[in-house]
Amino acid sequence: MINRIVLFRFKPGVSDESIEKTLEMPKNWKGNIKELNDIVVKRNLMDRNASNYHAVLVMSFQTAQDIDIFAEHELHKQFVDIVVGQTEDIQVFDYQ
């Protein structure tokens, strides 16, 4: 099993409503992207520091190949197109 953590720091001025709408998108991936075993989408509860990350995705996959297939899935690409314009930093960490 391979786990992927993705951290998002949204740009100043991106509204809470926009962030919530964007973070709803990955919640629809489970069951629609067969390579994705599980996903958790959460916002940071302690968003007191401008340098903190605002949201996280935690996903699990069976293989590295599953991650590659997931990355090319249309639902993932649609999310990336939107979230890249709203964020100033995205960090990805994969572990086994």
C-alpha cells in the first residue's frame, strides 16, 4: 500500500466558499477512480499562521502504477486545473 499526502496553501483572498467548493471535488473520486482505495479531505483547524497549510488530502493506493493512472484521470486533471490557480504552494509526500 502506498499513501499520498497532499498539502495545500491557498492564496490570500481566496474565499472560504471557493476553498470549500474546490475541496468537495476530491470527495467524489472514491468509487469513480478505481485505482484510489481511500481518500480523506480535511481543512486545517489551527489556521492561525499565514505560513500554515490550509488543507490536506490523504489518499491510499495499492501500487505506484495506480498513482500514475490516477494522475491521468479526468477527474483529477479537472481538480488540478482549478486548485493550481487558487494555491501558492502544494506539497506532495508519498510513503509506504
